[in-house]
Amino acid sequence: MTSNYRPLYVINLIRHKAIPMKALLALEDGRVFKCRSFTGPGETSGEVVFNTSMTGYQEILTDPSYKGQMVTLTYPLIGNYGTNKDDVESEQIQASALIVKEYHDFHSNFRSEGSLSDYLKSENIIGIEDLDTRALTRHIRKNGALRGYISTEILDPEKLVEKAKGIPQMEGQDLVKIVSTEKPYFLTNGEKEYVEVLDDKVFKKRGTNHSVVAYDFGIKYNIIRCLIKAGCEVLVVPAKTDIDTIKKINPDGIFLSNGPGDPEPVSYAIETIKELIKFKPLFGICLGHQLLCLALGGKTYKLKFGHRGGNQPVQNLRSDKVEITSQNHGFAVDMDSLSDTNIKVVHINLNDRTVEGFKLEDHPVFGVQYHPEASPGPHDADYLFKEFTDLMENN
């Protein structure tokens, strides 16, 4: 005797299953991947990169450092814990597409407020699945990060390859001006409080908290939260804020944030940083680290496929310990171009020996290429925020 009974969870899986539609991902070198969109029809483009993190897809999508990029997640099953309003690093999704092996629409987590598919669709971002992400990742590792084009409308491979070739190269683009805030603000309980007048009275906790000006080159919210947790009052300012304004504010220290793309075109920030180096203690992360090195006379170069994930091993040359770090960058600093003997390398990447951190011997200035604020992710580098507050206290 047969039964029509189905367990409740099976019914829910069927009810929540998204209906995918045919799509293509075409790369500039002619490689084409058949796939399906789990967010409906559309087209998008960008530099195709991969991230090896097992969790944190919402944080990845909203990280401004991914502006202009389509993110491939190497972990095969994505979407099972849904999305919520708290796990964001900026006001909107910054990546231009999400590429996964298998999307799971039935989300189950006590913090979940909605599905990943609905979250992407609410901001008109395409998500594709049923794609061999292992083959795509191996192709990028061999040939480098490539420009790509996704479409559910045009399914002619040759036409899509030509569209991919027409996308602007990442090198030479100033993406900071797109993601940086237009007005200075404080972040209080997740809400931005904009500031109109910038002078030495802007900080309300001066004397009890460290007064920090954070340059927004694409800053992640969790960086601000970590600075606050370390005892700082943080004023976030636009990337083009000049040295005269900073001197009027007279902070205890200056933070240079992460951000997207090529650091060399961000010439306005580089020129300002040159003047800030001898002014107050400086701490740079990711793009901020690169801009700091450029201000010191160095050069940067594009990595073949970048460092993106939550499992990058970095050696601390001061303690000789190995730290597992979260990273997201496609460019690196050429330390051979820095002839100043006062610059000391203090962190290196154990995978490819690239520079991950440095300090100045004669000024309270340092930077790291990785993300000590990662959440979710490793916390081996939390101590760097304490190092920054120590510099401000001793300066």
C-alpha cells in the first residue's frame, strides 16, 4: 500500500525551491561556462575572482573592496543560513554578481530574516549556480583574474566573450571615488550620524576615548566597530578630505581603510597621506596599507589572482608566529621599490612571500595587507587595534 504522506521538511523544501533559468558566464579569454540564474533574468559584468571562505557570503557581498567584481565562492553549498540586516559591511551589495556551485534556497538559522536569493534580487544582483566552480577557480589560478560577462538574455557564447573583452580593466580605475562616503559620519548602534562642521570640537569623547579620523576608501563597518571596541571614537571622512581639514579636527590618530581596485589612480589620497605621515600615528589596512606605501615612494603591482579568503597564513616576523588571516585584495606592495631603510617588513604571506605588513622605525606608522577585523573569520590579528591605541597613547 502506497502513501501520499510527505514529511513537513520535504514540503517546505519544495515550496522554497527557487526556479533557475539558463544563463552563461563568458570570460575574456574565450572560456564559457553554462550555468543557471537563481535570481531571475538579467545581465552583469566585472572581474571574476574567487574567495575560499566557507561562511560569510553576506559580508563578502557587501564588502566595498569587491566593487566591480563577480565573486566565485569555492565552498560548494551556499545560502543555507539565509541573510539578516546585521551581517553587512556597507549599505548595499557591492559585488556585481555571486557565482556558486549549488544554491540552497531553504534557509535555516535562528538569525535568518530571509533567503539569499531574495536578498540579491532586492538589489538587482545576479546569482548563478549549477556551474563547475572548481574548474572556474583552477582556470583563474592558471590564467589570472579575468573580465567576465553573465547573461540570461544572450546565450551566444561568441557575443558574450566580446562583451567581456569590452569591460574596463581593473588596472587604472579609481573605484574609491564610487564607494567612499560623501559626508563625514559617526557610526552609532549601526546607524550613521552625519556631521556638518569639522573642527576640534567634533569629538564628544575627547580625553576619555582615542579620537580617530578614519579615511573611507571603502571602509567595512566591522573595522569601525573594532576601533570603537578598542576604545576609539571614530569619525569617518570622505577619501578626498584634505590635510588642512584633518589639522583642524586634530585627532589622536588616523586610520586608512580598505577599499577596491588599483591603488595607484587614487592620487589625491596618496598626496594627502604624504603630509599625514609626520602629523599623527597612522594605521592602514588593505588598500590603506598600499596607499601608505605609495606615499612613502613605493610601487604596487597586480597579483595574478589575488588573495581572497579566511585562511591565508601570515608570518609575524617579530614574534615568529604564524597567524591565519582574512584577506581580500588583488594588488600588492613591491617592497624592493622602497629604498628607505626606516621601513621594516614585519609580516609576510607564507603562500607566495608577498609583503603583508610593515612599520616605520622613526614614526608611529604601520600597515597590514590583511583584515584583522574579519567577522566571521580568524581573530589571530585582533591585537593590531591595541597596537594602534598604544601608539596614540605614547605619541
